[in-house]
Amino acid sequence: MSENPQFKRTDKAIVQALISLLKRKPFEKITVQDILEETPVTRATFYAHYRDKFEIAEKMMEQFICARDTVRKSISFSDSPSRDTLNKSFSLDREFTKALLQIHTEKVDFRRTVAAELEREYLEGSGSPTRDIEAKIYARAYVELYLSMVNLEQSELTAEKLGQILIPVAMRLLNLTGDQETLTFLTSRLQQKYPMIGK
């Protein structure tokens, strides 16, 4: 039944109704009745799709993680990701992401969920003796960078913008501010890694 095109359209309409409502009301105050008033589905149809608003939120979080994984896999398989691929990693549907950021439940918390996924990925790919703390720092930095791009509504991420954000932070953490040689080296490495970005 869930493969039926009509079922999928209705499912999408219900999710979109919640996204629209989250622009006007906190998640805690949204009711099933609010969702029904936002989209032309009956109560019986709603319950054929979801138990409640919490199940919609959980599905949204799953969809985000799935979309993000698809984009990140395409980046990891490339030595030099294209401009389009890198931009996609920072521009998964902003409206969808902003809606998720409004939801804080036991099972749905954007920052916590995405950071946990990033930590897991980092740990799987690292043999470093300090990988636990590295993974935490990496995950939190990536989440903040992603959310900054969403909040600033950057339509495109260039190597220059990426460098302006990441390189000063890395240098400050290492107490290398003012070291022109290191700045030049890091900028050059970034441009080599992403030669298509910013052109």
C-alpha cells in the first residue's frame, strides 16, 4: 500500500502540512487537528499514515539522514567533489531542515542525531588513539558549519567561503594566528581538494 503513488502524495502532503505549521507554531502546540486543517485529508486518512505528530517528526529525521548519507557517500567516493555535490551537502532542503530544528523530542533532535551519525562515521574511519575526542570535535564543528549555512541561506558554498570559515578556526585552535605560511598552505590544499569550487 505504501508504494501506491496516491499514498505517497498524501504522505508528502501531511509532512508538508507539519512543516508549514512549524513556521507559525511550536511543535509542542501543534495538534493532529491543526494538521488536518492545513491539508485536505480526513482524520481516518491521517491515521492510515501516522499514529501522531511524533511519528511524522521521526520520519522527517530519517529522511534527512538518508538524503545526507546519499550526498556524503558521493563526496567520499571522489578525490575532487564537484561544486554541485559539495553545495548539495550544505543545502539539503532548507525549509525541511529549519522545520526539523524546531522539533525536540526523545527521538528527534537534529543536532544530537546528526552529530551522533558524524561521530560514528569518524570513528569507523579512524585508527587514531585520540579518535573519540577527535570525533566529537569533528561532529560538532560540522553540525555548526551546516547550520550556519542553513541560517545564512547561502545558496552556494565556494572554496573561498569554506576557507574563510574553516581555516581561521583551525589556526586559532592550534594557536597559529598570524602565521602567513600556514594560511597559504591550508588555502592551497583546500583549492587542490576542490578545484571546481568557486570557478
